[in-house]
Amino acid sequence: MISVTRLGGSEVVINTDLIVTVEKTPDTVITLTTGDRIMVRESVEDVVARAAEFRHRVLQGPGVRADARDHAASLGVAAQPSGQSSATSATDPAGGAKGGGEEA
């Protein structure tokens, strides 16, 4: 499934297995096996890249763990590194501040 933006600005998630064609006419038009045609803001190249990335992740199989970057890529957004904020990155694993070297 990939997320795309309709010309009106609303987001829609499309099952890539249902895509028959992606055309540039001059807007990008996605035709589905159901006969539905969806006009989207993304370029033909972007839609094809998102579909290919999604297919690649599906074909990797259940033994491969997806991370936030994979999910963000499928949605077409940038991912933030998970589990770290600027506050936690300034501390070492023992809980002390980096570079604060206490002397005994």
C-alpha cells in the first residue's frame, strides 16, 4: 500500500496490487483494476518508486523487520530517528553527561 495525495489535497492509500497504469496527462492518473481512475499530485516517477519500494519490502518476507524509515518511505514522508532525542543523545549509556568526566 502506498500513500498519495489527490489533486484536492486529501491523502489516499492505494493497494499497489490494483494498479494497472500510471499516466502523465499532464496530471498523474492512476488507473486501478476496478476501473477507478485517481488523479494525484505526485509525479509518475514518484508513484512508481513508491510502489517499487513497497513491493521490495513485501518480497523481503516476514523475517525482515521494517523500521520507521521503511514505513515513512511508503508514506512518502521523512522519518525521525526513533528512540533518541537531543536530550538523550547528550548522555552516555551509564546515564551521565558526555564530556563531564568526574574525577575520583
